[in-house]
Amino acid sequence: MSRAYRFMDGSGLQAACGIIGIIEELHLPSRTFPLTARSPIVLVLLVCMGTTTACIVRTRREKVRPVALRTATLEELTEKLRVFGRIQTMKSTVDLRLSVTLDEQAEGERKIRDFTEVRGFILIRRPSSIRTIAELPVLKTRAFDMVSDGKIFKVHIPQKKRFLVGNAASEATSENRVDRVRPQHILEALLIDPPRENEIHQFLENVLEGRHSYQIIHLLTNGADGKLNLSRKLWFDRARSEIVRQQVFDAKADLVTDVYYSEWALENSLPFPGRIFLSRPKDGYELEVRITKAGLNETLPERAFVLEPPKGVAVERIGEDPEQNEGAPAP
């Protein structure tokens, strides 16, 4: 064996021979790659593979800003949630952008239809009343008007002369994903609830995802079968101690609502997120809400939550008859 190979172990020799074989297969002229054991290129390859990994592995340094991670107790984070209970009403000016997933899906991808961003107004009153009004840009005419009291929802779409009425607890089954948008979904995203009466079990989890660290409050309820059901997860960013995400689950532990929060601000010493990204994976739609004016705890008249069908517009009943299910809670 040539002296150029003696310092190599079996794996290094095998790798070197493989590279020499590749060069031979390329039929390169000998003046370009003279394939002898004493050739400079072969010697460099052999040294790299046989004696060190320095030729193929590079060590680099990255500057990482140290972030002071805050570790709170479950009681401290629960107290932060109780602050949201002091928000009784919202009279907000917002920008809305709706996206829906189309039924036609190619393998490994999905088609999404983005609607034009609209200016709107969201009125909320605890515990379950909401009205959302959106105006078309330029024309300033009404794009849609939605209202819900937690039991019944109503949606008016003037351009299509449609007026929908349904049980807020009924499952959205329309093939048209736009028809699956419900006002109570928006209320649940904007008006963060402290632990509810039925969410009697809580525990805290610390999670590291990439370079971000979170503390997650898990809220659980007692199921009809006596087992615990996961109700919600509330994610706190440990660097800022702010809520960045809320997940809501159904009785089967499926994710039904996924909300991301950012750009937190204060109004009257009360916190509110400037941007909300709401996803309803089962309903196939996403809604981005940007709050330009929060209007926290402003007085709202009772008529603010009244929506009746205009004359000449037929009422479409969605799902079950809402009058027969007035006591059913919203999902």
C-alpha cells in the first residue's frame, strides 16, 4: 500500500477511494486531476478524512442577547387573568381581514382566499353579547352585520340580501366557509376570560420552543363521564409576562379555536392586544383583527345589540331551531 494511505483507518480509506472513483467516472483529464497517491488533491482529501474533521466541519459563533426569563407561579398568572374580568364592555374600532380555506386542495398544500381588509366596529358586553359591523372600503357601505347573545346569532349580508339566524351552539356545516364565521368566535378571542366556574382544575407547564420560552396554564373541566376534559390553554411569554396565545378545545379534546395576541397596550390601566389572529381550523377560516381604538368599559345601550331582518329579506335558519335550544351554551 502506498505510504499516503498508511495513516488512515478503514473508514477514511473507503471514503477516499469513493471520491477517487467519482473523479474517475467524470473522465476528467489527467492534467486536471492526476489520480496518484502523491497528487495534492488526493493528499488533501485523505488528510481531511483520515486525521481530522476540520476540513468539513466549521464551528461558528452566534451573538445571543441574554433575556431575563420571568418565572411566575400559577397563582400569579391566574391573578393576571383576573384583571381581564374588569373589562365589562368594549366599543372598539378595528380593521378586519378574513381568509377562508377553499375545498379544492392539492396534495401537500391548500388554497386560501383572502378577502379585502375592511374597517369595522366591535361592541362587546359581558358575559356573552357581541355585535360586529364591517364597512366596505371606498363605498363606506355595510359589508356585514353580526350579533349574538351567546344563545342565538344573527348575520346580515346586505349585498347578497341574506339574513341568517341560528343556534350559537350548533356546529357550522355550510360548504361555504364564509357562512361559518360566527360572532361568538370573535367575542371569545377578544374578551379573554379568567378561569370560568366550570374550569375548576388548573396546572402550570413550562415550555421551550426554539428560542422562546413560555408558561402555559391548562384549564380543565369535569366531564359528564367523571373524567377531566381539557378546556383551554393560555400561553404567557416568559420574557414579557404577556399572553401570546389562547387555545380552546371541545369535549373530544380537538382544537377548535387558536388565537395569537401581540402589540399589547393599556387603556384606563387595563390591558388589550393591538393585534389578534383568530384561527378556526375545523371551520376553515382565519380572521385578523387590528384594534385602532379599544374603547374599554364605555357605556353601551341595549339597542346596540339588536339586529332585525330588513323588509323584503328572507330569514335563513341555520342548524337547529334556536327557539328550541335557548339554554344551550355557545361552543
